[in-house]
Amino acid sequence: MGIGLVLIYSASFIFATENFGDGLYFFKRQAIFVCISLCALWGASLVPFSYFKKLFWPMYILTIGALLATFIPGLAYRAGGAARWISLPGGFHLEPSEIAKLMAVFIFSWLMTFKKSKDQKGLNFWFMCLALVAIPVLLLLKQPDFGSSVIFFLVGLTLLFCFGLPWGYLISLVTVSVPLFYLLVMRVDYRKRRVLACLNPWSD
């Protein structure tokens, strides 16, 4: 959060000064959200994990439902060639991918504690793991929202690491993901151009 605040201050100071007369305009706005999120973090830490565990399935179904709603004509709001938002009354828009990012923490935490408590080692458990993770990721890619899909994957990888998954498994996951990542980026023109522009900023 601290690094994010510094980056926002650095990137927006001149623009904010010229357009809003206050170089700290965006910094202050982000600082407010940081304070709110820290309070939310503290509040969540006081809630027993068993309570979150009981809410897992309703929250998962709600997340999948929200992601599916982005494909329903009349509900979906399209912009920039993507259908990532749901239209709400009053001109507001909800982005379900933000819910999915939060849900990634619940999905991987639930799976790891479920495995630990039930000692599930059969194929059925691993198929369930794959399905629970793959469904939201595929819906995000369909929107398309590649960035949220990557964050979803990285959150899961981080939690698996914290849980104590052997290095061999983690390396295998990353190794398998690299060619998939390459295909999803380099075979899609606008994503490829973004990567190339990042590698050589002066070309654009």
C-alpha cells in the first residue's frame, strides 16, 4: 500500500496540479481508500475463520452469478470491447472481477483447510479443486479480463506457498503456466503490443 501511494503521488502530481490545482489530489483520494481498507482488514481479522468457512458456498455462487451477469444483454455494460461491468440503477456500474479477486483468497484457503481437515487425496478432490478455480478464471478470460485472471492465479500461488506446498509442486505449476501465459499474451494483438511497448517504451 505504501509503495502504491508513492507511485500514485509520483505519477499524478503534475497532472493533478494542472487539472485540479492540487498536486496531492489523487494521493489524498487513495490515502482515504487505504485507511478504509486497513479498517476492513482489521475488522476481518477479528472474525473467526469458521464463520467465513460457513459462508464459502453462498459467496462462491454469488461470485459466479455476478460474473455470468456480465454476459446477459440489458445487465451487461460494455466498454473498450470488454463486458466487465453490470449496470446498476442510478448510472452506477459494478465490476464482478473485483469480487472474484477477493473470492480467490476464500477459494484457495477453503480448499487447503478442507484438504487438511478431511485428508482428501483422491482424484475427486483434485477435480473439485480444478473446477472451483477454473470456472471463475475462464469467465474472467471470456469477458475478457486477463489482468484479473493473472491476479487470481498469483493470489492462489501465494496462498499455496504460505500453506507449505512443496517447492516441486510450485515450480511445476509455474512451469506449466508459462507457455499458457505466452499464448494468452502473444497470440492476442493488443496484449502483445502492450508487452512490446513496455519492453521498448520509446517505440510508441
